[in-house]
Amino acid sequence: METDNRLLNLLGIARRAGRLEFGSEAVRQAVRRRRARLVLFAADFSPGSAEKIGAEAEKAGVRTARIHAEMDAVEAALGKRTGVISVNDTGFAKKLLELGAEERGGMNL
């Protein structure tokens, strides 16, 4: 899907800009320290882990979304295999949500 490619490309730019955290513990820390603006879950990320991290994010007022891309696609785009990503920049978070809203298949919001 074109939206998935654009989303992964934007995540790649955010990574190069140093605005992402990867992995469960790093994302939890970003949420706790109020750095996270958006938490994304890969399609094949563990539902149990997503629920725990999602509850913590919700409590902190951080929006979450599940993308259609699986961890293999995330790894190909970012060079790091992960199922959960914290976007720590308001501008990147807003644009990622806009991309997901453009085509409802991009993210489950």
C-alpha cells in the first residue's frame, strides 16, 4: 500500500532526526518521561504487550495506533527490528496521524 510506504518513509526520516525510541522498555520510558507524542504498534506485535504499553500511554495522555506494517517491514525501513515505536516529536506525530487518516487502511486509529 502506498500509505504504508509513505508512513515507513516518514518514520525513517524521524529516526534519522533522532525523534524515535524503539522497544518496549524504551517506549515506556519515553511515555513516563513525557517525551512520547505517539506510540505505534506493528501489526504483528504481541497484543498483550501492546495492551500494557497502551494502557500506560493512555494514562499519560499519549495517543496510540497500530500500523498495518509488520515488524519485518519496520526493520527494512528503519534498520531495527521492533514492534513498538515512540514518536517523540509533535510534528512527526501529527503527520503520521494524517497519513493514517488519509487512507483508513494506514493505521487503526
